Amino acid sequence: MHRYSTLLYIIVVTVLLAGCGADSAMKKGDKFYALGEYFDAAAQYKKAYAQTPAKERELRGQRAKKMADCYRRINNTQRAVAAYNNVIRYKQADSLTQLFLGQQLMRNGDYRGAGKAFQAALDSAERTDIDDRFLTIIKNGMKAAKSAPDLKKKDSKYTVKREELFNSRRAEYSPMLTGDDYDQLYFTSTRNQAQGDELSGITGTKNGDIFFAQKDDKGKWGKPQTIDSELNSAFDEGACCFSADGRTMYLTLCKTDPEYPRYATIVKSQRSDASWSKPTEVTVARDTLSTFAHPAVSPDDQWLYFVSNMPGGLGGYDIWRVELLQNGTGAVENLGEPINSPGDEMFPTFRPNGDLYFSSNGHAGLGGLDIFIAKPTESTTALTTKTANKKDEQLSEMSSFYQIEHPGYPLNSQGDDFGMTFEGLHNRGYFCSNRGDARGWDHIYSFEKSEVLVTVKGWLYEMDGYELPAGQVYMVGNDGTNLKLNVKGDGSFTQEIQTGVDYVFLGTCKGYLNHKEELRVDTATMSNEYVLQFPLANISAPVLIDNIFYDFDKATLRPESKTALDQLVKLLNENPNVTIELSAHTDYLGSAEYNERLSQRRAESVVNYLIEHGIAADRLTPKGYGKGKPKTIRRKVAEKYPFLKEGDILTEEFVKALKDEAQQDSCNQLNRRTEFTVLRTTYGMFDEEGQLKNPPKPKATTEEAEKPEDDSWF
């Protein structure tokens, strides 16, 4: 009897302690959940569930539901499915339980089971008063479960490969290519090399840092490296993007606070030489209780796209945009339908041709986050910003600008697929996916889709000088194309063109004359790149006219000079308000009087050629300097002749001081040159009374300002 009483006492105490332990675990789990630390919350809920007696079916079902919700949020699909099934087993399921189970089964590729769960969710929703947003999500889920098997069988022409060089035993996501040759890859990783010692309560891994990899001279990727600057911290940094010039990085920062939920913010870092500065916050909206994440800069550098759950959207997370101004940001706009849905839209990114790529679980796909393409139907920059009380009108207007496409399998899978980045205009690059990872961790994949792509690559550079990264190119086509193209740090630009279209390109840069090129490609059966050169003449310095040849000891132009002179005719026609001095120079050999007379006749020969080819005589001033103005060496010439340095003046004394006869010959050859110098840039702009012939037009109305520019500046 005594033994029986002792045993009964032990059992009662054990049950009471277990109940107390379960309650304590639930309280801890609820605290972690409120802070958004779902990994830690799941561990506590699991502990509480295990300590809950099997006979307390209702309580076990309720705790299983909380556990399932955490597993769903940290992408642990297998455990989420098991937990939701327990919720159903203990009869605690509602329409949302069935909806979330269906979504998890989609992520497992179990489309038949997902369809049944969505149907059960719909049946339950019809018996209850469920939010219209979730009702739409359920119906979209049913559609996806039905269409996914056939969608997965279609050949999308994409090839996909997991890139082990960039991946670790933790998570990697949101790759982003940058650099003039797209030879740098930045991405987020929670690998052991990330800063900080604590593990995230959200993921159970370290907080993310930005890492990067670099291609070598042979085009081979090196191993990922840490960034030695204040860019990263012990907090969570990720999902970066770059401005058009590559000197500003926008990224997501999520700080940890033990007392408050974690709200992500967008920050930016500036690059000085090879170092990134400490990030500073970008204020996109005065809302401190919403998340702002996943920045993406539009190809024209005018808009910052981002993700937020702030009020005024269509679902959980929506894609928004804000205008980038010189002194901050402008008004915020929601992209509206068809991009945003009642579900979540995340990770926007741009292909340089203007297509917007994003990921969504609200549109019908293969499961998890699927990548979608929003193709603009007209220029989004034509939108006018609406005031807050015209939000519905704004969303309606935005919706007409995009057509949505699903790129199919294998770019998309039953898992989460997101974070696209492109190697220039080509349909190849990198993205990330957690397909096949039981822990739900993301990894980097490469992708490529074969397609016929016709592009033009142009180079802006100073005549007889270096590249002009401050320049711009205006591109106009007879199909209505009217674009302003920025150039990269090496003075180049790359742009896709269409066959059968007549294009005109105007290269411009402050302090230089314009240069125009024309291009038409009739047909294309394979990808091709056409190269255009834009040598711009400096307004404030003499410009060498290369390859001008005269008969020996005469002023007669030789036939091989025609190409260079015709280019000069073209330049003067493209810049009709310019007058120039055409100068000829000789070396020091011979008398000063003879050289001056010879150079004068040669300068006049060039001027006569230009007049014969339609250039007005009063725009041209011939001048023979003989040996009176020896050449001053510029940096690019010094690179070609190692015995010279920038700033050297090739006077007779300088040349004779050179001991090498070949070097003297080279200097004499450099002195024998023909140049032009810009005298005026206002020729023909004023009438006889000194009035401007074509004064600026009055400021256009808003409606007129939205119309595309014409090509009158040509």
C-alpha cells in the first residue's frame, strides 16, 4: 500500500511538473514569436507540445498550430506539414490551417494533396466569415495546384545549375552582378565568416553579411571573400543592389532589439576607391512600424523599388517604388495590380532592358515563391505622382504598365526561387533557390536562356584621349524609341536594339562636341553585337586630325587623307554652331619662314577640301604655325612613347637632347601634325540684330511634358 501511494505521488508530481514546463515553454515561445524570432519560438512550442498529455487533444492541437506556423515562416516545410497534419488530427483546423497546409504541400511538389487541402480550405471558408484576401489566395492556390503539373512539363528553354563555388553549408541568397564587365558578384550569406557570434533567433544561423567574388583576368570566378569595411556589422545585412554607376549600394538592414519586433530598413553605402562606407538609412516613408526591404534601382537610376507591408497595399508584402531625388526621396507609389496580389510579392530586380523580375506566392506558380516577369507596356517614367487621396486612381494607372509572365520550370521549382541578377542584357546570370534543401536554406544557382539578342555597344572617349564616363548617349528610333543612356566607368554603354528599325545615336559630354552614329539591322538569325565609336572633340584643347598626309615638301593632300577629312566634315555637320581654326605644324628642320609658309599652304588645303564638301568658309580659319607651336605631350601619348612624359613640350632643344636617333625621329613625327581648335560654339545662333534665332519655347504643360521628346536636338 505504501509503495502504491509513493508511485501515485510520483506520477502526479511528474504530470504537474510537465504541465508547468509546458506552460513555461509556451510563454517563452510566445515572447520569441512576438519578436519575430520564429526559430527559437518553434523550439519552445515543440517542447511544450511534447510535454502536453495525449488526452488533452484540444490543447495539443492548439500548440501544434503555433509550432506549424513557425516552421512555415522559417521554410522548414517537412516539419510544417507534420505539424499542420497534427492540427487537423486533433480537430483544431480552420480554413487558414488548410490553406497553409496546401501551400506547404505545394512546396513539397505534392500537387494532388495540395489541391485537396485548398478545397478543404474553401469548404471551411464558405461556412465562416473569412477575409476576402485569404479567400482569393485559396482560389489562386487551387488554380496553381491544378496547373502546376502541366506547367512543370513545358520546355522553358532555361538551363539551371547549382554553383557550388559560391555556396556554403549555410544560406546564400540575393546575388547581384556589378562592375563594367559584370566581373563582381555580391551576395548575402549566413556562413561562419559572417560577423557576430550569436545565432539568429529567426533562422538559427548567424546573421547575414554581404560577401563578394571577383573574376580573374581569364574570366574565372575566385572564391567568395569578406568585405573589409564598415559595410557589414553584427546585425543582419542582405539583399543588396547598385546604382547605374556602381558607386552606391542599397541594401536591407535588420537590427536586433531584445524588447521589440525586428523591422527591416533600407540603407545605402558609398564606394570610395575599393572601400564601402558605413551604411546610412534611406527614408522612403515616415512609418516606423513597417518593414522596408529588398531594394532595386531602376535602369534609369530614377526610382528605388522596394518591398513593404505598410498600410495601403494589396496583400501581405507589396512592391512599391519611390523617386530618387538629389536631396533625398519623393512620393511613394504602390505598383498595384497585376504585379501585387493578396499574397506576398518580394525581391524585385531589373533586367537592363527594363523588365521587372520579382517573386510571389500570390500568383499561380509551382510552389513557394515563384519568379515572375513584369514586362512594361509603356514607359513607367511617364507616370505622374498622385496625391495620397488619389491612391485608387494611382493604382489603376500603374496597373496598365505591365504584362506578367511566368518563366516556367526549371527556373522556378516547388521551392522558393528569387533574387535574379543579369550579365548585362543577356538572359543569363544568377538567382537563388532553396529547392532540395530540407532545412529551407537558400543557395545560388546560375541560369541561361538561349535567345536571339541584337545589341549595340558604344564607347565614348575624347579624341586622342581617354574614356568619358560623364558622357551620355541619346538613342532615337523610327519605332518611337527615345532613350537617354548613361555610360559606365569605362565610357561604354550596351543597349538592346530591334531589327528593322532605323536608330540614331548622339554621343554628348559637357565640354565636348557631339558625335552622331546611325544604325539599322534588317534581320538577325543569331545573337550579335554591333560596336559604335563616339570620339568627342574637346572644346578647350587642340584636337589632332590623325592620318592626314601630304606629298613630300608640298601642300597637296594625298588620297589616303580622304577618310580622316570626311570624318571632320561629318563632325562639323553634326555641330553646325561651331567654328574652328585649322592649324598645320612642322618639325624644327628647315628655316622658320619656309616651315611657316609650307604649313600655311597645308592648312589652306584642308580648309579648301572642307569648303568643297559643303562647310561654310566663314566657319573655317586656316593657320600655319610652322615649328612655332611644338606639341605638348598628353598622358595617352606618353603611354605610347615610354621616353616621354605628360607635359613634355617637343621643342628643338628637347628633341636634340635625346640621345637615341629613333626617339628624335618619333618626336619630329609627332610635331608634323594637323589639328583643329574650336573658336566659337554660337555660329548661326543669332540674327543681325543679335537676337536668338530659336529662343526656348514656353514651359510645357504637364500633359505635354509627358509626351516623348522628338529628335530635334540632332
